[in-house]
Amino acid sequence: MSKEYRVVDLFCGAGGMTLGFVDDRYCGDFKSIFAIDNNIDAVNTYNKNFSENNHCVNGSVEDWLDSGKVPKADVVIGGPPCQGFSLLNKKRIGDARRELWEPYMDIVEQSGATVFVMENVPGLLKSPEYLDISKRAHALGFEMLDPTVLNMADYGVPQTRKRAIVIGVKTADFLSKANFKFPPSPTHRGPTVNSNLPLWRSVKEYIGELPRRPKGVEIRSSDPPPLDLHFGRNPTDISKERYKTVPPGGNRFDLQRKRPDITPQCWINKKSGGTDLFGRLWWDRPSVTIRTEFYKPEKGRYLHPSANRPITHREAARLMSFPDDFCFTGSKIEIARQIGNAVPPIFAGKIAEYISEVLSYRKKIKRCGGV
């Protein structure tokens, strides 16, 4: 399949979003011509998987912008670092990461892109910065499609991961004539939704056949990971007892109720709170959001559905919809960060298909003198 449209990926990480755009298993209508990230391990992963001329560079978007080397592109994609907008970050005032949308939009302008796609946490849409992004986009001639928070489980990802998707299209008045509606139609449905769509993809569909007993490898940042990424930790005896105490679908409250003698005192003192902490996944449901420390069950619902252990790096990568032939590089800690920060390629592919249709229609009516 020909790669018709040129794409630039900013803050690209390992390249999950690029994969959805350029790989024929997802969309395949796009050719990656440039990518950048400030994490060298993520850059190495990107270049290992998208090896043409090692076109992903390690550095800051601001410095690269000043170099005057912005290539011409049809689409700019990427998610400026989201911690400044995240509800997990309570001290957001003055966070410099909130301002990285500005060089992002500078590159959109200099590249001559027709479309930009910005992925971020839901909090972006309620922030003052979103209004600034919209003003800048309109000043550059972009029409903003209805911004929305999408649940990636609705698009075939085995994970209830919710993210804001912001799309700008240059001279987009033609979209209303073609009845292009955003977001794209879901491909799957939740259990309470009445439709003919298939149910959300489950954890079992993606990791059910993997060995329950992975390789036992201590998590140390300096250790190279096994190539198949299906390795575990070497937990303490008390951790093993805690894992065994949590039933299917259970969480830390089951541990507190059944075994207060091995429950951390801070959890005993906290009688309320989120129900995902030290939780066990369900086989027949999607995963919760995979974050960067999924190998620590004290960080969320990351216990395996039936084995008494946290999920492995391979299991987490599959729940992010990465194919097994995608090669991650770096230490175990760095790979976990790449997995948790990625855009699931199955979801990225659905967005890419929508963008490809928009660009194709725009090209068609442009030939007829309509744009």
C-alpha cells in the first residue's frame, strides 16, 4: 500500500501513535518522516521499529524548532506531556509542561500541515490552555473539530483508557458538506450499551494464553529485559501472601478485611478511597488504564486475573494493543515508562483512518476547485 500522507510525531515516545498511522495492520496510509522525543530510550525504540534513516531524534521540541529544520508534512500528531493537566498532579500552577503546546503549534505552522492531532488527558479540555490552543489554531486557519474525551475500549483496545482528542483541519468548512462527523463511530460497546456492536475486548482475549508463570527476574533499572518481556519480579514472602489474599476482581479492602496482619498500616488507617488500589484484573473485562508503574500492584488494579503476581511487561504491552513483534529497548523501568505513556496503536489506527478519509476528500474537492 502506498504511503500517501507525510506525518510528523512530536513527543513521540516509543511510537504507538505512529504505528497506528503507518502500519498496514491499522491504517497504513501515512509515512513517518520525522519524530522527536527527549527520552533517549524511547527514541531508540522508535528508530528500531521505524528504521528508515533513523529519523527520530533525541532532543527538545523547542530546540529543534529553533534549528530551522522543520520538514513539510501533511499531518502533525503527538501529545505534549500531560502531567501539567493531570488530576494526579495537584500543584499545576506554573507547570512548564503546560506550555509545550506552543512549540507544537509552531511546528504545525512551519510544516504546512493540513491536519494536527493532539492527544492528552481529559483535563486538557477544561484548562485555560485549551482556549489558547484553539485561538492559535483559528489564527492559523484551522477549524477545530468537536473536542471530546474518548474511551479507547470503544475502539477495540482491551483497556478503559480515556483521553482527550483534539483535531484541527485547515479550511475545514468542506467537512460539513461531506457530513464528516467527529469522533469516528465506535467499533465496540460497553456492557450497558444497547447496540449490535461487539462487546469491549477482554483481558483474556489478549493475555489469556500467556504462561501463568513468567520468568522470575528482579526489577532493577540496570538490568536488560528478556526479549519476550514476559518476566516477573522476585516478591517478598509477605507480598506473595498479600497477592494470594486478593480474590478475582478484589482490591486492598479485601486484604484489609481478610488479613489485617499483613496489611500496611497506612491502608488500615484509610477507610475509604479508590477501589483499584492493589486490585486484581477481571478476565472478562478490559483492563483499567495502564500507567508507567503497572508492575507495582500498590499503584492500581495490576494484579493478574488468576496468577498471584502483577502483570508482566508483555501483558501490559498487549493490553496497550502493541503487537508482539514491536521491539522495546532500554531497561525494564524505561520500557515500562514507554508502555504506560504510549497511545495504543489500535486506537491510533482508528483516528488515522478518519484523518485519511478527511485528507482524501479534501484532495478530491480541491482538484475540483472547492477548497
